[in-house]
Amino acid sequence: MYSQNEEEKYILDYFKDFKGNLLDIGANDGRTFSNSLALIERGWWAVLVEPSAQAFERLHGTHVDNDNVYCFKGAITEDSGKFTLKVSADHLLDKSDVALLSSIKEEETIRWREAGIKFHEETINGLSYLDFLKYTGESNFDFITIDAEGFDIIILKQIDLTETKLLCIEWNSNPINKLEILEYCANFGMTKIIYESGENLLLCKQVN
């Protein structure tokens, strides 16, 4: 299983044999804690977004021979422009990860710095979600997964979820984050939580 917890199990159970398209925002290396790789291996079409240069190199390498996957080097931000990404050193015990805790928001890095994780800075391109859609030529995704280290809700509130079947989003056990996510998703009838971990929520529309 690629996901950090049991997200992958619930994602695969939800979609069963359905094959659609997905958007993974904060895809990292495309494998570590991935909520999208299992669907890609089942033939899904995917857009994968990752701003860190080192993580993107691994991401692109994973999918370079897959014509169903488009890798976008950059971030989804509130406004389009140049941004400073705080890029984390390895975090996992086996030191196999790269840039896993990276964030545009300085305050998101404080707890990790206090735990001894080192960071360096990279200048990256950021696009608002609407500009991103124009760039990719896409408009809707069946599955969206967002892991943007403190930027998750800012990104979410730019997305029209009308056609989205399932959303996975990081909330990090913060009840304020959870409330904001649920309130926004309710605008699109996406009110059913099918899985909740300490990191992520999986939401879909209620079935009558």
C-alpha cells in the first residue's frame, strides 16, 4: 500500500472498476505516501503537481514512460507568481524521502525545525487553480487528492467540486481545518466521510 494510512484501500473500494481522471496536488516523488499511484497503475489518467525540484525529478522519473500521466512542476497558490518554497531534508527513519514536509508557509515548518528537520529554500512557480486549469486544458477531475502542507484549504476553496466524485485532503487532526473543509464541500453535496485518519479526510457525495 502506498498511502500513509488506509486511504488507498478506501479509494480503491470506492471506485472499484471505474477508470477516470485524477489530480494529485503535492504528489512529492509519486510513490511515498501516494494516494494516486494505485489508481494510475489501474490505468487512470492523472495530473500530478509537485514544486520541489528533487521530488519532481523522482516523480517525473516514475512516470516518464506513462502517456496517461502529466507531471506539472510548480505549486497551486492563491495567486499566480513566484514563491519561496521551504524544502525539507529527509524525515522518515530510513531517510528514503525527499521534500516530504516542504511548504510555502514558514509557520508550517516551525514544528519540524524544532524536531531537528533541516530546510533550504527554492524559488518556484505558483499558479492559481484557474490559471492551472488553463495551463493543463482540464476542467474536472473524478478524484482529487490535496497534500499541500498548510495550503490545503486555500487550494480547496478555489476548486469547483461539482463533478468530483471523491476528495482526499489533509487536515492534520485540526478541528478548525475539518470544519472549514466540511463547510466548503457541503456546497457541492460532498458531505459523506468514508475514511478519516489523523492526517487525511476522504469525502464523497451522499448516495440516496
